Amino acid sequence: MPYSLVLNLQPRSPIPPAYLTGKHLHALFLTLVSSVDRSLGNQLHEQKAEKAFTLSPLQISPSQSAARSSLPQRLRWDYTQPIPAGTDCWWRISLLDDNLFQHLHPLWLNLNPAHAWHLGPADLHITSVLGTPQSTQPWANFSSYAQLYEQASDDTRQLTFVFCTPATFRQGKYDSALPTRECVFKNLLSRWNRYSGLSFTDELIEALFPSFFDIQTELVHHPDGKWAGCVGTVSYRILGEVSAEQIKQANALADFAVYSGVGRKTPMGMGMVRRLDEARPASGSGL
């Protein structure tokens, strides 16, 4: 069952920009894991292959009025100034594997708001954990894989994504920031087949074609250099004679994207993706 958990937290001292990178947030997550299961924390630290979790960059919470009036389509991933002490922040953790969630369940149940977690020199206090959708926090959610599949449309042919943090894709020896159908949907398909227990074939990808895009490249800084990634909006349309079952599977993958992310370095804040509500198409799509 995929879970998208949002941790509301507050620093008690300023967080320097150097400690707001994906590497340090990844280390914080492993510290959380180790606090309830040290062997699992060590296992995740050593793991080199596909990981069953994704992390967002740390986000500054908007005011309640601003949050209700506008839900930003892009998140912040690069800071040049410290986050001041006392700033309300949030951090999204998604879990793709039921076993991982079960191991971490005691952490959410026994959360102590007075306990300090460390992000570099800053002390952080986790004030709450959200696991269901909120009007001001759409990143919190959960669904079983069976529900994602059953509730997926079998006649919706347009799939629109908003890339909220830069996404980059491995192609051979190198990375590419271009979100082709193969890069995006083979990535989603691989993660779906790994964790869902409901295997799809890759035939459905052949019917997908980009129908609208409004994208740009952005850089993500990390200790070893920079990654170029794609942000913006892309629509893919299912064309030709395609079965209702294949359409349903493509829609299930699109709905799954909010949990899994796409591309490389999703455990370090890259590749956060949301499916755009078809009732509110991207400006200029006209499709």
C-alpha cells in the first residue's frame, strides 16, 4: 500500500542552506528509521538498488489564507538563506512497500513533539504527521494498490503531470532531463510491478504520445556537483485502438505517480510529480 505522509515540523534554531540538501534530508530519514528499527536503518543505508521510499525537499508552510487561495505546482528545492528558527515547515515521506510502513508504524504512533531531531546544527521538532488529504495539504494521502487500480479510469485518454521538483532520467551511461514517454512510464511501470503485486506489461506505453508540454530545466545542487532536471507540465495522450484495460492501467500508473515520483534521486527530493486534475487543465493545453 503506498503512503504519502506529511510531517509538520518546526526548527528551534536556524537551518543553514548547506543542510537543506537531499543528502542531509536522506540522512534525517535514516535516523528516523533507526530510532525504531536500527537494523532496517542500516539496511536502507547500505541499499544501492531501487528504494521503497521517496522524500521531498523541506518546504516552508504558507499561511492558512495563502494555502487556501493557491496550491503551488512547484516546490522549493534550493535555498540560499537559512530557514529561521520557529518557521513552520513540512516534509513529505512516501512509502511504497507495506513492510516498510509496518516497521515505521511505531514512529508515527509514539511521536513525541518534545523530542528533538537534528538536521545539521539545527534541532527540529515534529509537531504532527498527516496521512489523509487536507484542503491545504494535497501531498498527504494513502491508497492500496488494488484501490488505485480499481478506481482508475478506463476511458480517460489524457494524462497530465506536473513535475514539482526537477526530474532526471538515466539513459545508458548518462542522465537526461527530457521526460519522454519511455522515461516517465517505464519508470512508473517498474516501481508499480515491483511493489504492487499487480503486474502490467509495457505494451501500454507504445500508445502514449506527448500532446502538450510547458517545461524547463532547473539545476539541483548537491555535494558532488549539479543535476539538471525537468520541471513544468506535460500531457501524454493515449492514441489509436487501445483496449479499455490498457487505458485503465495507464491511468493507474498516472495516479500512482504522486507516491512513487519519477526518475533518479527520488529519495533525495527529485522527481516529485502530481497528476493534474483533468477538470483544471494546464493553461494553453486546449486538448
